[in-house]
Amino acid sequence: MIGGDKHIVIIGTGEHMGRATAALLLREGGARVTLNSRNRARLDRLASSLGGGGDRVKVVDGDVLDRDMLRSVLDKAVEKNGSIDGISVQVGGYYDETPESMEHLDEMLDVNVRLPLNVISLARDYLSRGSSIVFTSNANTLFRPRASNTPYSVTKFTMNGIVHLGAEHLKKHGIRVNAVAPRYNR
């Protein structure tokens, strides 16, 4: 994704990984970035903290867990910063819940299953040959899932399958789909 005058949309920009991703793209690649989060005040703070980004940093607030809002966020990103060369999906959440206490399962399904499927299904409307989608997963869910975080582990494991499905589906259009999978970062 890094390089040249690329426009990267960071969906679910947080104060840690999202900010670090934006800073790297701005510093190393000279990219234009559009930051997205549900929280406009946080977005404005993040954009301001990126200092040297200037005109290359735009913000679009909106809850991308809603498919229509996801489309609206991507439309606004194009209006503000031009055609999209990459999408980094960093919407997150984590809960310690066992199979007996899965009160946050629906939220984890929205974040780690429905959102990735929606991003992949809308990709051709916004991305062209040579573009990329990068999801944020978790290595622990691949190799050592734990019953103590059942909804998280199950839905991240499913997301990894969606990444493979998306890569297969979009490769004929020249759109790459991958995931970064760090270990727990709490």
C-alpha cells in the first residue's frame, strides 16, 4: 500500500494502530489518508496529532458497521481525497467471554464477519486494479484460540477465512486482499 501519491482509507481509526498506520503512510509513502471512526472529536484530535499531514489528512466520521453508512463513508472519502488505492480495516473490539457467557457475540459478528464481507462486496465500486484491502486480525486466533475469549476468537478465525475468500474473489479484478495478524496487543 505504501508508495507514491496513494489514497488510503483507514476504517476504524483508533489512537494506537490506526494512528500509527496513518503516520507511517504519511511519512514513508507520501500517501493521502482518510481517517474514519464513529467519534468525530477523536478523529479531529488524531488528524491534528499527525501534524505534517496537512491537506493529505481528511476525516470522515460514521459507523461503518452499517452497510449504507460504510458506502457513505467511502463516497465521502472519494469526494475529499480522490480515488481510493487501499482500504485498511482496523475496526476492533475484544471481550473475555466463555462459551457460557457470550453477551457480545453479535457485536463481534458485526465487527469481524459482517464488516469484512461488506468491504469485500463493495470493493469493486471503489477500488481498481492494483489496489489493496488489508484487515487487522490476530495471530493467537489462528494458532491458540482460547475459550476465555470465545466470541473474539471464533469471529477473528472466521475473518481469516473471509480474507482468503475475498482474495480469491477479487484477484481477477487485480485487487489484493490480506490481513496483518499481530499477537495480542493489550
